[in-house]
Amino acid sequence: MQEKHLSILRRHMVERIEILVELAAGELGKDRLGDRVLEAMKNVPRHAFVPDNLIPLAYENTPLPIGFDKTISQPFIVATMTDLLEPKPTDTVLEIGTGLGYQTSLLAELCQQVWTVEVVEELANEAQERLKELGYQNVGFRIGSGAKGWAEHAPYDCIIVTAAAETVPKELVDQLKPGGRMVLPVGPPDHQRMTVVKKDAKGKVTESRGMPVRFSLLEVV
């Protein structure tokens, strides 16, 4: 499959995401994602972050296995989480759950600096290689559990967690800047909700829960 074909499929993927957002407007509280997020989804080659045998499926709106019982999330979920995060060009972002680096690359397009943590060493190493090949230079990697964040580089403007926690981890909230926000799935396996955590200028924390989702659990090791 040539790059021109993959580019067309990527554009169609974004068009499908826009339709799904309109249909889910009641749960999302909006009927359109931000232009910067949509542009990043058009630019980042999702096929570069899936196993070779799955490249023909890379632009379907479905999660795909990447090994070690992990998946790359469906594009609609990735786009929605990124939009809820409201990343700005000057932001420093912490990502928990690198996988093969697709979400990481979107954040690298949208923010000044990304720090990302992955518990599976093989995935972290492969993600680092893939992002290097694509020319991203504003990403730092760490191998280990993300449940306690990455305190050395805190505080962060934004934190995104691509695994579910039954409750919002206090360690991650503590690493948010005043005025910062975090997006993550929260709840037991059968009742997870996409959740936005905000910390105001005085340090007060609020949570708002949205659409139902299903993610693997955040590993604590």
C-alpha cells in the first residue's frame, strides 16, 4: 500500500471521527473537535504505530493489538481524549501509557514537551525508535509504572492516562500545575467513564465524568 493511499485513508478516518463526534455531542458536550487536534490526526501516520501485518487496518475506527495484551486505541477515542486535554503549543505534558507511541506523537505535534512512561520495556523501546524515525525531538521516555507519574519533571500543564484507574491517582493530581488538567478513564472495569480532572489557580480539584469507555487497567508495579 503506497503512501498516497494511506494518506487518503487517514483523511477518511478523520472525516469519520468528525461524524462520530457529532453523533456523540450529548455525551461530549460539543459537536466538533478543535482544529489543531484534527490537523494533528491528519498529519500523524497511524500506520507507523501498528504491527506491519495490521497496516491495512490502521485507519479503521477500531483498536488494534500491539502485543503484550496491549492495544492502540480506536482513533475516535484518541482524538476525543486529546481534545479534552486542550493541549497548547507551550505546554509540557505527561503521558502515562506510551504503547507504540501513536498518542505520544500527536502530543508531540501539539505541545512543547512530552514526557511519557511505559511499563512494558519492549514497547517503550520500540516507541522510542519509531518516534525517532519520524523526527520527533521533544519527547522523553521512561520505562516503569506510570501510576506515580514522573515527579522529576513535574509540575505538568496536562496529564493524559491511557489506562483506567478505579479512582483518580493522587500522585498524578499532585503533579498537575495550578490551572492544569488531566484526562483519563476512571472506574471499575465494567463502569469506566472518560474523566476530566481540573486543578484551578488555587489548587482546588474538580472531576467531571463523561462517556462510557473500556480500557485496560493501569498497572502498579
